[in-house]
Amino acid sequence: MSSMPLQRGISGGVRVSDSSDDLRDSQMKDKSDLIRGRSTDSNLTLRFPFAFLFNNNQSPSKTDGDPRSRHRLVLLFLKISLVLIVVLALAGSFWWTISISASPRGGPVYHNYRRLQQQLVSDLLDIGEISVGPSRWKELEYCDTEAENYVPCFNVSENLALGYTNGDETDRFCGSGLKHQKCLVLPPVDYKVPLRWPTGKDVIWFRNVKITAEEVLTSGSINKRMMMMDDDQISFRSASPMFDEVEDYSHQIAQMIGIKNDNFIEAGVRTILDIGCGYGSFGAHLLSKQLLTMCIANYEASGSQVQLTLEREGLLLVEVDRVLKPGGYFVWTSPLTNARNKEDLKRWNFVHDFAESICWTLLSQQDKTVVWKKTIKTKCYSARKPGVGPSVCSKGHDVESPYYKPLQMCLGGTRSRRWIPIEGRTRWPSRSNMNKTELSLYGLHQEEVGEDAANWKLNVRDYWSLLSPLIFSDHPKRPGDEDPSPPYNMLRNVLDMNAQFGGLNSALLEAKKSVWVMNVVPTAGPNHLPMILDRGFVGVLHDWCEAFPSYPRTYDLVHADNLLTLQESQRRSSCSHMQILTEIDRLLRPEGWVIIRDTAHLVEAARALTTQLKWEARVIEVESSSEQRLLICQKPVAKRQSI
């Protein structure tokens, strides 16, 4: 298990088992020339003019009597003159700024001047790009084959080189020794665009995933026995007898908890953290019950995560306790619960006694499955005998959203205003629209969140209108026919890089779009992750100057709302916009889409960089009076030649 804690209160239920599963979905078509706007090839790109002097290697001493040399000398003179003009303009601009800020009317004048200054700099940079020429923007090279399934921060060889041993080599680590990749990740040979949802839930292309036929055919777990090889496909047959085992497992858990008719929602359960989720069959099954599952799988096969973590003195159960909401359930399926030999019995007794010491109630035990319930009473911790179980965290260690902090052997969240039992929370889907009292827990006002929600409803409508004719342009409209309504299943996996209140997620679901959204709250901005989780969504904290802990080709759509502005405001010198865009490219599947909403000058700067990524890109004005722009991009299908 990773030594990095997750966000507290992420889940109403946690399940642990052993196996691993990938779902690939959504098929999309593209004809991006239908977007109205400016293309990457038809507009000026931004480049600092200070590089002019470094592009001429001709020595002045060799220019006499040579027309070509004289021509080069004239060009050099013009470039030097342009640099001097830029320097003088910026110097005058700086002096003007000081004089304005010193005047009593400097407030409104300075605000308008800032716009003029930004435009001036943008224009000068465009002029510089003309002088330097387009050759400075070279396309990035493709990575080696080893990068096809490479997950940054979870690389065993790199961690071993840094001195990590004894199981720590699979921990997440993104230290300064790990560099950003400077290449584009190619899909595997014979890669095919995934089938559109919901077909992609049951059928995936064999060549798209890192798995061998032997793994499919010889494994004995429920998840893998549901998998069937069929030519170039792997099928998860819902009509097979093995599918009934997943249904029976879900029904068994409901019975053990005491839930009638398998109605987990009525019991207050909405989000489930599936540790050791295998190939995701259990989470896929729960979709029909309106349950949202977040999958945590082994990066590399190393046995049971639970058994490995038990060697770390119960830290797994402490971390599970922290991310569980009060009254939440921990379901553990493991052969250890049916232990017969002396060593396994010792381990099982340790787990049993430790769970009791942290105020968990053992609800039921059947076969290899055990269900515990987290206490809803904070007084339980103070009522324990001295020395029994880990202590309650001090205020200094009881942080709401720990990021890059080691696990603490203490029980957190007991002082939080979010200590609300799952039975006492508003049921899904009403909980996604919080009332005034609920919003006050996060220091927010209903008017502020309501206005944000209304804006995102309009944005989602605009996004769907922009993307639908591109994705479905392979079905041309006949004369006299009206445009068909965009389908609900146009996209499936969505990454929102700056989720804020979770407004995009909420608007997509209200519009009946069949999407799964990963909400990311950047560490550079305000932390609204607790609110996002309590609304019934899933999300994480992340520093976008680091790689995102996910496999390549994970998402159909990557959305970044004012992320570049946020990074600029925090003066994040540790990474460039190009590094962020390269990471987006790694996470995006071929034919996937990128929507960047930001200020005009940052969008133009990002558009210039898309040339290096080989993306097709267009800039679209949001509204005539707005300073915001949309950058709509699509990643092409690039195939590696088979050897």
C-alpha cells in the first residue's frame, strides 16, 4: 500500500479483495475541421523575442563582399533593433506602472492598464515568433515501448535506485529525483479505439491492455473467470454463470450489513473504495445500484495488499478508519478470515482484536468475508481502556486532507464538523445539491454555489454542442434533415483537473450524461475536496507539477478550467505549461478530447504548444464581452510500427 493517505471521509463503504481489472470504454469519431475557430497552423505562436540573437552563427568578419552575408547582417541588425524596441517598451511600461500606482486614481486606471500591458506583451511575443520562425517549435519525439504502460511515481526500478527496499519499492514516490517525461507515449501495437459505453463495459480489445492469454485462461478468481477470450476481444459475459457469483457476492454483503432488497442507497451508502479491485467487475456491477466505486489496484502483482500492510502494524486499518465516514462499512474478503494454520490464525486474531480496539463492530462473518461497521460515537474512543488501540490524533496531526504526509498511528476526524453518520446524511441523488446548512460546514454560501452550478449547466450544454458534430460527423446530415440530438454516451471517463466545487461533475449527471468523473483539487488552490466527496462524487488532491498516478490512455476527456491561471498565480516555477500538457497527453486516449478554459493570453500560449504535441486545436471565443477563451483539442491516433 502507498504511504500517502487518501482524503478523509471518501467512502461510505470500503471493500478489500485480491485481483485487478480495467474497463475501457467509449468510441469516438473525429472531423475536427468542423470546429469554427483558429487552427494551430493558421495563427501566430508565442515565443520570447530574447532568443533572436542566438539564431545567427555567421561571423561579422566574413560578411565583406558577400551578398548573402550582407543580407544576414541586415537581418541581424533588424533583430537587434527589435530587441531594443522591446526593452525600451517594457522599460517605459514599468515606469508608467509606477507613476500610475502612485496616483490617487490609480485603482481603476491600473486595472485597465493591466489589460493593455498584457496585450502589448502578447503582441510583442507574436512579433518575436515571426522573427524566430516556426522551426523553433519542434514536435516531441515518441517514447520507447517501455512507456506504453508506465505509471510515474510507481516505478520499482527507480525507487530501488533511490534506496527503497523491503516492500517500499511499490510505494508512491514523486521526489525531485523523478523527472517529467519529454516524449509522447504511444499506444501498443494494434491498438484500437475502445468501444463506446456501455458496450465497452463488457467488451475490450485484447491488444489495448497489458495482459496475457495465459492470465485470462488459468486464473481461478471470480473476476478472471468471468473473462472470455474471443478472437481479438476480451469479454466480460453478463450472461455467464460467473456473473451470478458477483451478484451473489453483492447480495451477501447486503445481507451481512442488514440492508433490505440490496438497497445500499437507503442505508446511506453512495461511494465505495474498492481496494484490490481486480478487473473492476464488482464496481461495474454496482453501477446498476447507483453506487460509485473508486478502484485501487496493485500496480504490480505482489500478493494481498492487506497481508502486506499488516506487517506495518495495522496502519492499513487506521487509514481505512480515516477515510470511512462515521457508520461506514469495511468489507474484507480474504482466505485469512478462514485461517486454519497457526501462522494465519495469529494474523487473523491480530486483525480481529485491532478492529475492536478502534471501535469497529463486527457485524457478520460468512465464508471468507467479514463486515465491520465504524462507530458513530466519538465517546467510544475515550471509553477504551488505557493502552488499548491507537490514540486519537492531536490537533496538529488531525488534518482534513493530508497530502504527502506519512501515515499516523492515530485515529483522526473526531473533531471534524463533518463527523456525520452516513444514516444521517441526505440520500443520493439529493445529496449532490447541498442546502444552506450543509454548505455552511465548508464555509460556503448557497448563492455562490448556486451561481456556479447554473454556469456549469450552460457550459456542459455548450461543450456537448461543440463536440457532438465532431464525434458523429461520420454520419453526415442529409438535405432537409435536422441535426440529431447528441447522445448521452458520447464520453465516459472524464478528468476534471481543477474541479473546484465539483460543478462540472454535477452538471454532467443532471444532464443525464453517462460519465464517470475524477475530480482533482489542485494543491495550488483552495481545498474543496471534502465538499466534493460529501456530495457523493469521487476525487483526490494533486499537485499538477507532478505526474498523475494513473495508467496511460485512461480518459476520454480532460477538462481544465482556469488551471493555468491558478498555476500562474501561485508562481509555480517548478513546472512549465508544456510539462502539464505532456502529462495530459499521457493520460488521454487516442481520439480523446481536451477542453481548456482560461484567459485569452494563456489559451493562446497553450494553443501554440499543442503543435509540439501533434494535437488538432482550435480557439473558440466564449462570448464577445468575455476575457475567457476555450481551447478545444483532440489527440490523434498514432500507431507504433510492429517489429
